Amino acid sequence: MLSKLISKILQKFFKPTGLEKEILYTIGYYWLQHNNFNYEETYKTIDSIGIKHLKIFGNRIYIVLDRPGIFIGLKGKDINAIEDMLYQNTEKQLKFYIIEDKITNYLYPMELDLY
């Protein structure tokens, strides 16, 4: 089941490198733990985060997200936990730099009440 979760994340990327795969695997595993190993909830969480792109430059991870607030968590709890897990898995001190994908702001009318 975890491999399905990882492949769902990886489908957004053309050919991730080994370290990029490790980062995505760690993100997926963190959210799986966070959701008490409930795969359905984890799929929903990862879909709502909306990982669009990931690029590594040195020890910096640039990640483009639809909803960065979910990824960061309350007072940075989630992003710090993911960075700690990455350090345990890779023994590299990696830091996330988040870029919000705001293209959807232009696609949906803000004034329209759909409900």
C-alpha cells in the first residue's frame, strides 16, 4: 500500500533522482504516520497538499505546493518533523523552501458562490 502512495506522489514528476525519491518517500511516510496508517486519509491529505514540483540545490529543497499551510502544519510542526525524518534517513541537513502555486487563483472565480 505504501508503494501505491509513493507512486501517486511520483506520478507528478518525470524522472526524480534518487534523493528526490527519498524525499518524496519520507513525505509520504510522514503523512501515513500522521494519519495513523490510514491510507485513505493519507491519499486525501497528499492530494490536498498538491505537490507540483520538487528540485534540490545543495542542501535546499525547493517544493511547489498548492496548499503549503497543510504541509507546514501548526507552528511549523509538520515541516520540522519531515526535515527531522529526512535527516535520520539521509544524514543530510536538508531545508525546505516552499513556493505556493497560485495559478489556481486565476482559474476559479473568487466572487462566485458555488454552494
